[in-house]
Amino acid sequence: MFKKTSIPKTSLVRCFFLSLTSILLFCVGSFIPPLGMTAFLFSPTPLALLGVRENKAWMTVGLSGASMILLLLFGPWFFLYFLLVQGFLCFGLTLPLGKVKTGGESLLFCTGTSIVSKIIFVTLIFALTGHNPFLLDPNALRTLLAHMYAGVLDQGRQSAAVLDKSMEQAVEFLPYMLPSLILLSSMLDSFLNYRLCETLQRNRSVVFPALPPFGHWRFPQSLLWTMMFAFALPFLVEEGPLLKMLEANLKFLVSVFFFFQGISLIWWWLSQRAVHILLRVLIVVLLFLPILGMWAIMLGIGDICFDFRKKKMQPPPL
């Protein structure tokens, strides 16, 4: 005789509710872009919570069911985008739990998972359509840049000519930046979803290891050697498309890491002086302006070299 297997109603309801929440977050971001982009970014979180509050099997069922609903309602492109770009991140969030000790290790695994899934998605879409889904259409990019710098274009012929040349260079250079775009989008997705999961799982039986405070973020000194290698590449290898892509992405990525190292140091310095958090946030937002951002990058390079925070926290000599 076969034994009857009963499915726990609580688990079934939780699976249905969290999977539906993930679908709604994804659809809000897809159909209402200005308002729903934040919701879109957090669409993997409900599935990850399903995995930690039930188990990986229920999470797999929830991801499969949500993907199939999107396939039936909106077609194969929504299905692939949700499954590979957003949904699969739930495995990156939950698989390291109990196997790694720090939040940094967990986040690194999550970022790696996101990168792999996005590369598979880009490869698959490019093979099927010949179009790279991570790159804007060149004409759309030109229109966007023209709207952003409309005031400069109206100031005079010389300024307009220089800006127009810069815009064309940016449009031509964009295809070379695909690796950086995938890496940065994976880092953003992973960080935002990890922090939300960490917050929602506090004081529960399964918790996400805490990430270090923003004011204590540091990157390895090996980034300095990466930067030197990027600037030395044109003198070491014959120029070509592959070299141009490698050089551009290395320079861009190390600049991003130096920038975050710099604003982390500034955040730490402001925290040490008990500056109100709203003012700290405003200062950090201003640092994203190109002119101030260069200073943040230089400060980040200096901090990687000399570790200003460690020196500040050391007790004075007797």
C-alpha cells in the first residue's frame, strides 16, 4: 500500500504568497519603470525568504512556479529575464548560509552567482536575437545624453562641438563596457537583496551574517597593481579590440572601487564627528558629481596606500 503524503498547509500558503510577491515586484518594475525600479531590484528577496523560512525545495518550487506564470502571461522573454537575471539570485543568497562565517564571504558568493546567471542570459539572448540586452540602443543613448546636456549644447559652438565629440566617443565605447556593466549590476543586485534579507531575518532561527558597517569598508591593496597594469597594457600589448575592452574595464572598475573606498572613509570621518545621518547622506550624494567624484577616487587611493582609519584609531605613543 502507498502512504499518503500530506503537504503542510502553512508551507504551501507561504510558498504561494512569497512567490506571488516576487512576481508582483518584478512586474511593477517592468511595467512602471520610473516608480517600480526599486521593487524590480528586490524581486529575488521573497524567494530567498521562502528558502530560509521553509527550505531550498520550497524555494525551487516557488521560483519554478513564478517563472511558469510569467511564461504563460507574458511570454518567453519575461520568463528568461525573471528566471536568470532576478530569480536565480535567491540561490546565491541562501546557499552560503551555515557554510560561511562572514557576511562578506556570503555576499561574494551571491555576487558570483548573479554574474554567472547574467552571463548565461546575455549569451542566450544574443544567440537567439543578435541583440545584447544590457546595452542601450546607440540612437537612444545619443538622445538621452542630448537631453542631459541640453544646457551645454545651447551655450556655444565650441562647447557644443566638444560635447558632441565626447558623446560620440561614449556611444562608440559602450559595447566595450559590457563586462563592467554585468559586474556592477550583479554587485548592486546582490548587495541590496542581501541587506534586505539580513534585516528581515534578524532575531529568527536562520540569520544572514552581518555585513561590516559602510564606514569600515576596505578593498585589497592589490587594486593598486591592477590599476598600474591597466595603464601599462597599451605599452605591453599590440592595440586591438580585446585590449581596448580589457583596458577600459579594468580602469573603470578600479576607479569604482577606489571611489567607494573614498566615500567609505568620508562616511567614517563624519560618523566620528557625530554628523547627522541626513547630512552624511547629502554629502555622499554630492560626491557622485563628476568633479567631486574624482576627489573621492584620489582619497580612496590614498586610504588603500596608508589606511588612514587604522592610523587614527591607534593609541598615541607613550
